[in-house]
Amino acid sequence: MTSTSPLNSVHLVGDHGNFKNKNSDEVVSIKELKNLKIFQVVKYKKNKKVISDYKLFGLNFPDTLKVSENNDTRILWIGPNNWFVFSSSSNLSEEIAKNFSNDEFAITDLSHSKAIIEISGKNVREILKKGCPINFNDINKNEAVSSIFNGIAVTLDFIDEQPEKIRVMCLRSFGESLYHSVTDASLEFGFKAI
């Protein structure tokens, strides 16, 4: 079976928007992230152990709005006792099965249910402010928030600050609409789809 990316028919590689008289560091880069393993980990209320007793690839499960990361994996807090795990590791499923009991956690494989757009460059926050009501001045590197972007439910993962790099995730079925909204908001600054 062949896997088709959620943005396969809309993500067109190349330069778009206002590039006139701009240096390359002023142009935003937009790319689709594909082939990541994504799991949602939810701790049951009946599980009386503290979350700090659990680790995944040596990473702690983060507190409110925080992210834990290493080279292959990011764990995002998305709500009380609720986390997303994103990883390029091929053995994520086995690692989760080894460390988490079905009696203590609900584990759901979301690998093919998300569209993920990574935006990087100087004006990323300005682009996202056009459709998202959160206060971007209060969010820092390795933090994650759930919000909306032009009416689409999204999770924002703040990867880096120099240059700014943010991942915007939504349900796969809304991927094309989100992509059009993000790229439309980016035209003013010019963007390179990679």
C-alpha cells in the first residue's frame, strides 16, 4: 500500500508571493512534514502513579504547555494527563508498548490522521497572528498550544526562535484548507515551499 501525504495535491515546491527586493533571510520557508510516527498518550484517572515515573526514549512527559525533545522525538503536553508523541524513530510503537500498560494509559496511533506544516523564518509569528487568537509574545521555544487558525483546530509546536520555526498541525481532512490559509497569510512576506 502506498501512503499519500495530506498535502500531496496542494503543496507546490517553489517561490511564492512578494519576493521583490528581499534577502533570502526575510523569506519564510514552508514545508510539509511526512512519515512521522504520532501517538496520543492519555493517562487514566485510575492510574495513581505520577507521570514523572514514566519516560519514553529517556524523555520525561512535560508539564503544562511544555515540550520534551531529543534528536528523534518530541513529546507535547496537550491537556491534563494528555500528550502527543512525534517521532521519526521506527521503533516508537515497541517503545510505547514496553513502557506503558493498557490498564494505565490509552494509547492511540494518529500517524496518518494529521497534516503537519512547518513554517520557518523571520515573520512566522506575524503570519500566524493573522488567523490565530493566541498571544504569541507569551509563547517560547519548546512550548506547545492548541488553538484555532481561521476556524481550523490546530496544535502549534514552537520548535526554535532563531530563526523562528513553528509546526502547525491539524486533522488530515482539514490539511488542505489549513495549507491554503497559511500560504495565503504568507504571500505578503514571500515564501519558499520546500
